[in-house]
Amino acid sequence: MTDKIDHISRQKFMEELRRYQKGSVTRRHFLGVTGLGAASAVLGAAMPGLIPRPALAQGIGDRAILATWPNYHDVTNFDAFAAETGATVQVNVFGSNEEMLAKLQAGGSGWDVFVPTNYTITTYVEQDLIEPLDMSLLPNYDPASFDQRFAGPGTVDGKVYAVSKNWGTTGFAVNTNNTGGTTPATWKEFFERTQTDFSGRTMVHDYQLTTIGAALKAFGYSFNSVDPAELAKAEELLLATKPHLFAISSDYQPSMRSGDAWMTIAWTGDAKQMNRDMPEIVYVLGREGGELWSDFYAVPKGAPHREAGYALINFLLKPEVNVKEALFHGYPVADARVNALLPAEVLADPILYPAADLLSALEFGAAATLTDPNRAELMARFKSA
Amino acid sequence: MQRRLTTWLLLAPAGVWFAVMLVLPLCFVLVFSFGMRAPAGGYVPAFTFEQYANLPARGTAFLNTLTLAPLGTLLSLVIAYPLAYFLAMRADPKWRTTLLILVIVPFWTSILIRSYAWIFILGGQGLPAIIEWLGFGPVRLINTPFAVLTGIVYGYLPLMVLPVYVSLERLDKRLLEASADLGAPPLRSFLQVTLPLSLPGVATGCMLVFILLMGEFLIPAMLGGGKVFFIGNALVDLFLQSRNWAFGAAVAVTLVVIMLVTVSLYMWLMRRMGGQRDDMALM
């Protein structure tokens, strides 16, 4: 299901681009919502007319293929990259880490750069799917300026396999117009309210890690639990909640924005993007805790345009570029150089940078949580119930 | 001899295509279905019936598919038949081609985009808002089995209309005149002449829609809000989320077996209906 825009006029392309920039991100939503690994949005490669001059001197080739998450990049940065290097960026949008892993396990992904989350990196290393990064090609990466809490998981056995892109939290977003004055503050309340006055208005992710994790937190268990007794309690809660759910989907922005859904499990940036346009939608980190995560840039083994991939990572890590990315997608950055460039109100934003006590209650997802077959089967039972 | 060689040469591209793109992958799926899931997901070779023994874990998905697929097929038929009848029997021949093209026009846009449009039509600010404005209490349409059924009928209607239309269009109209001359009222002519002669088209349309519906995953995911779980959705999850390729392969093999049984039944029925092979080969 490639979405190729062949033989498009320059003017038409600029119109399309502007539509993207204005935030009418429907295409990416289409692709995100299907959960199809095959779904890909080609943002640049098919428009040779747009390449200012093939910068053959640099010799990095004419394209870099990036596999990433929805709403996670400022496309004007890709244009700047193309103008600077002659390589256009093709973007494949994915819905989950499992999908990315499945694609890489199957082989022949064709990616040059992808964006794994912290808990997947050891698996990629064990499966021999990613290469140790050649740091000489990434001069813009300055390890000293990165918060080790978020950048640390990129290093396995002393070798750097991935460099920090962004970090964030998993909480829930609530439309306060519908809360009757009392906004839920815990995961326990999230599920209780869903079964009562929010019935038919709540969404949970189509993602076992976060949805089961949220149910586990409602009982005060670890987000990463694989304990059968604790999972059984979580399953009971999820099954009891299911008739009251609006949807099980990780594409929750459209429904929250249209008012069909009032509450949803949400990631930092999605919450920020909704809150920016609709201040009545607030972001809550469940008091019991929840997930803290960090995303990385990594290079798969056998990347077809390896040099362009490295050049793209290096470009996006340049603080002046990265700050534009952060302002666009609303996810915090672990790089002190970028934070120094961010406006003060962004750094003070509680959605992006939660209070220390809320943050300390959060856990990083574990590799075993993602690959646990019992959690996968629990999710299937929940979805088919 | 020369002729035989030509025949084989002409058949070769299709033969190679089917062997490489259909038979070979099916063999892989079959082999995988007796294997095991690797600890981090994927596949490790083995010979076990464990995956098949585990099939009841996807019982609901099979049940949902086997309920909504026939229901969707039936609904499509009920809506498509009168339309096809009108196009073949009543429509002004001047307009017939235009009308037929209009039936096909939706195919010019991806089903993904059209399903997305339904999310807004059935969403809170779409039809339900109009229904509420008219004074009929709050209704919920999106993310219900009803929404999935609507999407299914909408998406697959043309596939039903076309074969039925073809069988009606090719019907020898002199038979209807004869029936009328012999004193049969229109309803009787329809029931005893038109309907039986259009059955091959009906069967072909039903087969087409049913088989495609059995593998459907997009419409339930988009219009069912992930809460209406088809076999197709189970397969997507097994391969892309839990990466349990072995179990996914077993589910896929089971689905293929169900389809094979259905198609065999169809062939058998068609043969019993009087061996109208040329009609059978319509599509």
C-alpha cells in the first residue's frame, strides 16, 4: 500500500507540503490507523524536481529511508536536509515497536534509519538486527550533553547501538468539559470512570505494553509485570471495562478532537498536540505510576543507503534542527544543548516535563514485557472478547 | 505438437506466477504452522500440533467472521439484486453504460480512504447528530458491529452487482415473452424464469464477496474501533504484534481450509444446478 506521488508538479507538491505543515496530517493518520507495516508515506523521493542539485560531491546517495512513528517529525527539516545533502527523506510510518521488529525480523526492510524505543534495543542487538553506530559519522552527537537516564539504553555491552531521539511518558488525556469538575488522577479512577460516567467514551491503545500496563498500575502492580496472578487481575479489569470502551486504537487524536471520545491512554506528544489546539484536553500521569520511555535513532544491519542514514541522524541531532523538531511534535529532548534553545514556557510545561514526584513513580518498559507471549495472548483475548 | 508447445508457452507466465506467488508461500505457511514461536518472536522449526490445539483461543474471531461475513454477503445481495435487475432489464440502454460506470466509480478511490470517510459519517458529529437533531435520542453508530456491517456492504456492493447484472443481461428475453404469452403473471415469470436463470450470477457474486470478507481486517479495525475482531485482525496481530508466526500460520491454514470447503460446496451446487459452465466461468 505504498502511497507514491509520482510525476507531481512542483506547485502541487508545495501545496501538499503546506497542508502537512498546517497539521492536516490525515495521510499519516490513515497509515497509522491501519497498523500496517507496509503502509508508507513517501514524502520526497518521487519528486526529483525538488532536489536543488544532486550533491554528488558528498556521495551519500539520493535518498534516506526512515521508519518512524506518526506525528514525530517536522517535514521542513527533511526539506532542509534534502537541500543540504541532495538526499530526500522517505518516511515509513509505524504503529508499534512489534511491527518494526516484525519487519526487521522478516528481512529486507530497506530502511536506513529507524526509531526504536528503549525496551527493544537489547532484542535488536541479540537478534543481530542493528549495527553498532560509527560515532565518527555522528559528530553532532555529544554524549556529555545527554541525560543518561534517557540516552543510556542505547548502549549495550559498552557499544553505542542507538542515539537518543526523544523521551516521554504514557499517561492519559481527558477532556475536562466532560468530567463534571473532578478529573481522574489515578489509573484506578481511569478504569472506574470508564465503567460509570465515561461509559462509551474511553479509548485504550491497541498496544499490549501500555494497555495491560495501565490495568496493572490500577492495582498498583509493576507496569512490566509478567506474573500470572497479577496479569489475571489485569485481564479481569480489562474484560469488565471492554463493553464501556469507545475503541481500542492507538490513533486516538481524531476521536478526541471530534468529541466522540473523552478520555484516552496517551503519549506525551499526542497529549501536547491536542492540548495545544484544545486546552480543555489535559494530560494526567496516573498517581500510581506508569511508563517512562525514550526513543532512539538506530541503523539496521544492511541499510541500503547507510551513509545517507547516518547523515540524516547527524542532521536531526544538530541542536538548531532538533529544537524545531521538538517544537513541532511536543516531545521532550534529552539533549541539554537543545533544552537551552527551547523557550522557557516549553521547559515549564508540565505535560512535557512532569513534576519530579510524578516522574519518579514511572518505570521504563522492559524487553521481556514486549516479547512476553502471555501478555500477547491476554491482549488477543481482550480484543476478541 | 507445435500447438501444444504454444499452449504451454502461453500458460508459462501464469503458471510460474501461481507457483511462486501462491503455491510456494502456502507451503511455507503450512510448514510454519507445525513450528513454534521463537522466544523473542518469529519462528523456530519444530513438528508439533500445539498451534492447532490452541485454535480455540481465536474461537471468537472465527465466530465473528463466520457471522458477519455471511450476513454481509446476504445484505449485499438483497441490496444489489434489485439494482442489477434495474440496470439489466429496466434502465434505458442509452444510460446503461453510464450507470454501470457509476457502480464502479467507488473503486477509483482506495478502500482505506473511503472507510476513513465513514468514520466521520458515522461519528458523533455525522449521522448521529442529524438523528438527534430530528429528535430521536442519542445514538451511537461508530465502533459498533452495525458500523462494520455498513462498511462491508458499502465496500463490497459493486462486486455483487456486476456478476448478477451480467447473468441477468445475458438472459434470453424471449423466455420472458414466452412465459407471459403462456399466461404467467410478472411475479411468477420472475420466480420461475428470471430468478433461476440468474442464480449462477448470484452464486458467483456471493462467492466473491464472501471469500474476500473472510479475510477482511481493515473495515473491522477502522469502523469497529478495534472492538470487532475478525480472523483477519487476529492474523495481523499474530504476525505484526505478538509475532507468533507459528500460531498465525495455523490460523491462516484453518482459514484457507474453511474457504476451500466453501468453494467446493459452491462448485458442487453449481454442477447440480445444471452444469451451466459458461455462466460459471463468467467472472
